[in-house]
Amino acid sequence: MTTQQAEQEIRLRETRRFEAMVRADLATLDEILADDLTYTHASGAHESKAQFIANLKSGQVKYESLTPEDTQIRLYGPAAVATGMARVTVQVGGERKSFRLRYTDVYVKTDGRWRMIAWQATRLPQD
């Protein structure tokens, strides 16, 4: 697989992941997210994969929209770092929030597929 093909595959997985979060498509998220995922929200809250999926399943967290911007992907052998910004509208505990964030996430290729192992987001100042 060429570097360009790997980058395209990761971009597709990122798009599928963002869409799955909005649809609360837990099966797709389970397939994309690594079991040992470390997920740090823009609020500073930290979750495991199980906690992240449980909060979506319960409705505690409902993503209304997630629109990535300026995504860059860098490959390092079987690892990749994706960085970018995103516009997010989410309900947390019934409270609706809209904001932009800057993110870094890490993918590792295991068993022939790319899985996300880490996410770190920082909330940006309001426009």
C-alpha cells in the first residue's frame, strides 16, 4: 500500500467515525475505535472506549453535527497522526453546545486495518 493510499484510507475512516458519532452508530464506532482507546474531550473529560460508547448509547451525549476542517495526516510506519479542526454541535446531559476545536488523533494499523487509539481535542475561542 502506498503512502497516498494509506492516507486516503485513514481519511475515509475519519469521515465514517464522525458520521457514526452523529448517528450514534455504535457498531461502526466499535470497529474503528481500538479497545484501548484514550479519548480526551475538549472539556478535558477523559474516557475509555467503553465509556465513550456507553455515553452515546445512553443518550447522555448526542452529537448533532461534526464537521472536520483542514485535516492533515502524517504516516509513521504502522502509525498515523491526524490533525485538524472541527465544528461541533453536541448535547451533553441535555445541554446543547456549539464550538470549534482543534484535534489530534492517532491511528495504528493492526490486523490489516487502521484503528483509532487516541483523541485529544482543544476548544478554540469563539469566532
